[in-house]
Amino acid sequence: MLNVTKSAFLVFSFVLISCEKDDCLPKNPCEVQNPIQELPWLKEAIDEVRTDEYSYYSTALYQGERIFFYGNCDPLANYASIIRNCAGDELGNTNEVYDRLSEIEVIWKPENSKCNL
């Protein structure tokens, strides 16, 4: 019986350590299919800049957590954006942590966007 238990433990351990980085991350880390529509704070933030042709919103991973942040491609703008988690809580500024973000992806920009992303 002890050998069966050891074997089961080893198989389970190999399964855990053998997954690829992307496979180990939850597919819907905010437990929503469409964060733009299903996260009220993000929907409201996008609605505030919906007509700004230089605005966009991105998502990324920061310390293993899904985050969101505002972006602006206006060549005359100099800014730092607040990064927020799925609940909308502030985690810091992009100028402080941008080099530690991974899997950055633009999730929204207006139809008339001037941003070449």
C-alpha cells in the first residue's frame, strides 16, 4: 500500500511541475470572460476616456497577478498610470513597475485611435 501511495504522490508531483508557464496560470484570472464589460470599475474607467483618440487600456501580469492600466500615446503627454488588480485596488504606478510586467496586451482602444499598438 505504501508503494501505491508513493507512486500516486510522484505522479501528482510531476503533473504539477511539468506544466508550462502559461498553462499554470488561470485562463480567467479575474473569474470573468470579458473584463471590459464585467469589471464595473474598468468599464467605468473606459467609459470616461471612450472618445479620447490617444487613450487605451492594457492588461499584464505583475507578481503573478492579473493587472490593468491606462495608456496614452499622445506624443505631447508625459504621465504615469496607476496599475490596478481585478478588484480595482491600486498596486502602484507604471513608472515604478513597468519593467516587472509581463504578458502585456492592449485590451481596449477607441475605433478612431491614433495609437499604433
